[in-house]
Amino acid sequence: MSPQTLSKEEGEPLELTCEAATATAQHTHLSVSWYLLQAGGSPATEIISLSKDFTLLPGPSYTERFARGAVRLDKLGAAIFRLSIGSLQPSDQGRLFCEATEWIQDPDETWTFIAKKQTDPTTLRIQPAVRDFQVNLTAKSTFTEGKPLELVCLVLGSGRDPQLQGVWFFNGTEVARIDAGGVLGLKKDYNERASQGQLQVSKLSPKAFSLKIFAAGPEDEGAYRCAVAEMTRAQMGSWQLLQRKQSPDSHVHLRKPAARSVACLTQNKQQAVWEGEALTLLCKADGAESLLSVSWWHVPPGQTQPEFVAGMEQDGTVQLGASYGTPTNRGHARLEKTDWATFRLEITSTTVTDSGAYECRVFERFRSQARGLSWTQKMSITVKSLASSLQVSLMSRQPQVKLTSTVDLACVVGPATLTSRIVISLPESKLTVNSSSRVQELAINSNAAVECSILSRTTGHLQLAVIWYFSPISSNASWLRILELDQTNVVKYGDEFHTPRRKQKFHTEKVSPDMFQLHILHVEDSDQGKYRCAVQEWLLSANGTGYKLGEETSGVTELKLRPTGTKVRVSKVHWTENATEHGEAAMHCSLESAGGSASLFSVTWYWAREHSGSKMLAHLQHDGLLEYGEERLRRRLRCHRSSPTDFILKLHRVEMEDAGEYWCRVAEWQLHGTPSKWVSQASDESPHMVLTVLPSEPSFHSRICSSASLIYFLFICPFLVFLLLVSALCLYWKARKLSALRRTAQREKALWMDLKGAGDGPATTREEQEEDS
């Protein structure tokens, strides 16, 4: 190859030829290699070689380009070897040369090289292509305290697949960078905030960089700027700067707390209730979602001093006023949080003294404001007295008699129908599922995948259904159905897993024809336990009817969390209580310590009785939201947090069926991950509390209702007496009518006799007439 100097632009093609020949008398082979020698004294880099056995081998740095045909070596004729590079890169700059090696085969068939020569180099200079670009920073000019703040650095222009480095500046100081290889570097307190899940710096796309603060505060107010540099990698791995651009400063300000409005209303839209009825008041706040606390106050008629009814702190702790939480008024008031902005106050059995004005006070605390802000709304309620409204009215109504005739229907049997019977013979199931057990230990907030592997199947076109089960870590845990992927690939969630949060956490995937996986996102303490699958084989007919051939259950996969150092301890005091039927009962659950300031707690209450499985009664979430195992329990159960360490479950109008064992499970929640989210990281369960229900003394009403003869006497006898009175009145009325008709007939007869006597004979005296009449 003749020595030469070439100047090329990035992206242009290159072709170099090398002539190599041998005049050795013996039979020899040649191998030819192309090399690149860059400045700096580094060893030569192999581009591509043709071996002595005619095999093409790319160098390590050119493997990817060789695979897509961008680097080639062709033999033209007997002695010409051509190197082709389809699109030059800046890293191809340097001195290129060709090396030929002559090989001879020994009698033992091994090859030995006998000569090696190199051409003079070709100097190649590459002018990088012009890749002008602009950098823009997109961000909202204001942000709300405690809410996410995201700034995105966008590159407009540049070439295809650029290798970019992004650098972030805050108030003129570099705080973060992502180099062209994706390595993240954080400075100052940004590194600590990122390790706590409060901040994330990432590359959204090849031309977009993101700086996201998940809960921004006053310290994040200021000027932001990003700088982007286009880099190229030299052949030995070092990065070289091509060009650098930066965005203008973007000033971000803390938004002042927006004014909220609070609305008070009753659940049934009516502001009057009867004495003894339940009164349900709702307090709703609008605006951006935030942690709120609430307090309810009552001003009786004729008074000006408000009386505290109930309150809920941001962590869900509930306090009741002196008149609503004393033993004599147990269950009189209850306060629940139905969503982040709605607080529900219920007075279960009202009295006339509950009339008056009710005031809802909503409070929001900000880190930048020591006092926070509050909003108030009032409404008037009237409790109508039953005693003053009772009125008795008697109405006379003509009785009506209806005659109903009864018609007996005769069944008519038609001619017999001849049917043929078809017997379907189903194939024997050959289904087997991996029954081995395993244990997975995971870090908190990581994702898990539980496998369900099918070892053998029945031949034919059969459909599979997979059901996933879960058994939590509990002293009385049973297998719960998570979800089912039926034979038509429809997903159905179990009763315990039908909430939006659990649907998002659990989903199943068919990885291959013989492998299913259950994915569990953001694993937390409550996900610890045992998992297994059941696989069913189904034969589907043409009309859609399914026949289940067989079912097999897998082995158990146990999920465990690596210890986090956090330990929740629930008081282990054993407790029993006797409650009277129709009365009330209270179960207590206490923590030995209130935990750290960064922790929130949730409590779940369970119930079980002999020879029956456990049942979830109520779940007070870490953010104060309350959900019930069954909606019908809402009227009789009350679950609240009475202090930072105490949880109470109250049962109203106790029934005999409520007897059994009660227990609680308390979980501690903390922020984990990026973006950060609340995750339960530890929990503990209380001992089982035994509740015995004693029958109540029969009251006057219950005695009446329990006696059938007394019911007949009180309700049927008055009806019979009424019928007898009506019959007597009818007979009396008919008798009087007959008597009146008789007297009228006698008078007409007497008058006729008087007229006859006046024409034929002597007149009768007045006394005779009276006697005749």
C-alpha cells in the first residue's frame, strides 16, 4: 500500500487496498490484518483480519460495526485485500496499515508462521460532522410545597444517536451530572436526598435529561440551568468533547398556599332528623391533595361557646370530646376519613340536645409556615322530638269485603318425548406441575416474580387456567385467592384482592407455554408469606362449553424480606371480655412505642370463631382512610386510633354471633424508593382476644314477641271483636228498618179503613181509631 494522507468527513466511506503475495516454493497460506494506530503511543487496534484458514475476524472495537456490515474485508483476485468502512467515525482517526503473515504446515499438520510484513501507513484525518443543537430547560415557574417539581433539559437538533452528557446547575453551582456513558454524579446534599428517595436525576431519552424532586420545599426555590456536551469515544475508551451548549436560567418560585374552600353537608341532603335517628355530616375540602387534619365542634341552641365533638390528626389519630367519648356515651360519635379531603362524622343515635350549629375546621400544615392555614364552615341541624310530634287520629272507614275464588290448575301431560343420550369420553389428564418448594429473600420495595412451571401436559388442543393463592404470615392464616387467569384468558381477582391498590400490585404473566409468573410490585411487609398456583386443563367444545380434565397444585414459594432494622412490637397482654347482647364491646390494641417521626402506622382487625376461618373486619390505613371487610359492618363497627400508641375497635349492638376471637395486626410505614412511596416494612400481631356474649334479660317487648299466643291475642282478637261489632251494628240497623216498614204499613191500612167507613156506615170515634192503630 502506498503511503498517503487522507482527509475525510465524519460519515463518509473509506476503502483501502493492500497487495500481499508470496514466492515461497513450499505450499504456504497468508493471513492479512488491518490495524489502526492512534496518537498517544497506545498499541495498535485491530480492525479486521482474514485468517490463514480464510475466516473473517473483527477486532473487539469493531465487532458491532462488522455485524451490521459497516466494516468489511474482501479478497480481490489472488493478492489484493480491500478494507471497507461504510461510515467513518471520529474514533477511526489515526494511521492505518496492513499486515500479512505467511504460514507453513508442518508434517504433524500444525501451522507455523515463517514471515510477517507491514505496509507503510495511511494517515487518516476525520473532520467531525457539524451537529449544531440548542438546549432548552422546561419547568413550571412555580411549585407547591410538598409536591413534585420536575425540570426537563431538552436537546433540539444534533445528529442521530448522539452521545450526550448533561450537567445541572442550581443558583450557579453544579449539583448533578450524567456523563455520556450514563454514570450519575451528585454533589452537595443532592446525594443524600437521592439516597432517601427524595430526588431523582435521570436520562429520559437520548436527548432529554430530568431533574425531579418528589417533595419540593422552600430550599428548592431559585435559578436552574442545564448544560449539554456532545462527546465522542476514542478508540481506547476515553471521551472527547465535540461541542457544549447550555440553557438560559429558569427561575422557579415557591407558590403561596392556595386558598381552600370547605363545604359542610349531610349525607342525605336534609338538615333535620328525628330523635333517635343517626346524623351523618360530611366535611369536604377542595384544592390540591395534601395531608389535612379536621375537628368538629357543636354549638347548642341558645349558646355561643362551641363544644368539641371529635377530631382527626394528619396521621389518623382520632380524639372524641368529653360528651361524646365517655363510658356513658360509648359509640355516640364516630369520625372517619373516606378520602383525602372528606371527613365523615356520625352521631349514631341523636337526642334533642344534638340540635344546633356544627362547625368543621380543616387545618393544613406547611413546612415553611410554623402555624399553617385553617378553613372553617358551619351548618345548622335540627333534631325533632318524637314526644311532641305524636298525634293520634281515629278514622271511620266502611269495611269492604272481597271475595277471592281459588282455581285448581290441573297439569296436562303431553306425549312422551324420545331422547337419545350421548356419552362423552374425556381423555385422561397428564398434567404435572413443579411441586418443589423454595424461599425468596428480597429487599423492601423491590419487585418479585413467583414461578409456576408445568412439567408435562395432556396432548391435544387444551386450554389452561391458573389460580394464584397466598397465605400471609399469621397465627390463623388461610389460603386466599389472589387472582385467576381462566381458560379464556380473563383475569378475575379474589374478594380480598379486588381493591385498586392490590390490582395494581399483583398481576400474572404467561412467560411461555409452560411457564406462568405472578408479579408482585413494591414488595412490603404485608406481602410476606407463602404463594402457590393451581393449574387446570380445560377442553373447550365448539359451542364454548368447557370440561375440566384435571388440576394440579404447585409447591410453595415463601417470600421473605431482608431485615430493615425496624421492629414493631404490639403489647402481648392476653385479654378477655364479656359483653351483653344488644350492648357494646371494645377491643384494645397497643404499641410498646410510638415509633420515629418518619413512621406512620396502620391497623387491621380480624375475627374468627371455632371451626371457621378468619375474617377481616376493618383496616385503618396509614393515612387515616378506613375500609371495611364488608360494607354492612360500617353501621356496627368503629375503628380509630385514640393515641399515638393505642388503637380501638368498638362493636355496637352486639349479637350472639359476635362471640369469638379478635386480634389486630399493626404495620409500620415509611417512604422508600425513587420515586418515593409509602411502604409497610414491619408488622406485629396481637394475641387473640376472646369475646363472650351473654344473652340479655328479656324486655317487655321481647317477651311479647317471643310468645305466639300473646301475639294472636293482641292482634287477632281485636280484629274478631271489630267484626262482631260491625255485624251487631248491621243487625241493629236492619231491625230498625223492618220496624219502620211495619208501622208505615199499619198506618196505610188504617187510613184505608177510615175512608171506607165514611162512605158505607157510621163513623168511628177517635178512641176506636187509636185502638185500631
